Amino acid sequence: MQYTRWDKRHEGLVELFDDAATHIATFPIDAKGTHQVSVGDTSWSLETTPNAVHALLPDGKKYSATVAKNFSRAKVIDISLDGLAVKVINEARKDWVYTLANEEETKLGQFSGGNNGVRHSVTEFEPDGPLSDEQKVFLSQISRNTLESNLNSFSLILTISLLLLIPLVVFMLL
């Protein structure tokens, strides 16, 4: 699997597809809290908080992603894929890179919020990387979670700024 992409939202769900347009997972649109998510023929327990995402797989594997404060302000996200340490590094404002958490920081993949990155989120993976398809699904969810957190934070700031400008504009018109 070279990349994954999120499909359009419908009926409270969003679906994940691989590069061959094969459906591989279904997640709730609002993943806050604890949910059972469908990944292939299995069901994962997914727990999402403002500063962490945890997945428990049926075979007992545990995947987790944590940040210091919250995903919308993170510049580095620490991920454990059942013992495999991975980092997500914000290289530019909207561009992110997955690397192994080693001295070489071996690149595993990337995603971006630019060019409709939230609506058409694609996570690309290195062809010869050590990741399993399950790990790629979890990293794809982290990509989606990160991009949506940044969008929600930006939308809130924009809304508050516009509300604060209304009295100023009204005063200038009087």
C-alpha cells in the first residue's frame, strides 16, 4: 500500500481507502471518546482525547499517539506502534513527515494540509518501509486527526476575530 485516502463523509462515518481504491476501514466522523471501528474484517477499540489517540487491536497490539498539549498545537507527535517508535514532525506549516524515532530519522511517509488536504486527506508511505497495513491505517487516522484539529482551531480563531470586528465596523459606519 503506497498511500491511503479518506473518502467523503456520510451518515456519521468516514471511510478509508488504499491506493487500489479498496475499502480498508470505517471510522466515526467525530472520533472523540471511545469507539469500535471497523478495520478490514476486525474491530478495533479507538479512544481519542485532545492530546492522545489509543487503539487496541483484537490480537492485543496497542498503538498510541500522544502530544504535550493538543493536536492542533503540536509540532511533534510521538507514536508507539506496539513497540515501534515513530515521530510525526511538522516540517512546514501544513506539511508533516512520519519518521522512525531513531538517530537517522528514517522517513516512513508524509501528509499535508495544503491543497484541500483536509477534505481530500492522503497519507503517502515509503515503498520499502517497515510498516504493516494495520500500522498504516493507524497513521492515516493520526493524519486525519491532526489535520482536522488544526482546521477546527483555525476556524475558531477566525470566528472570534470576525465577531470582535463587528462592533468596530458598526461604529465606523455610524
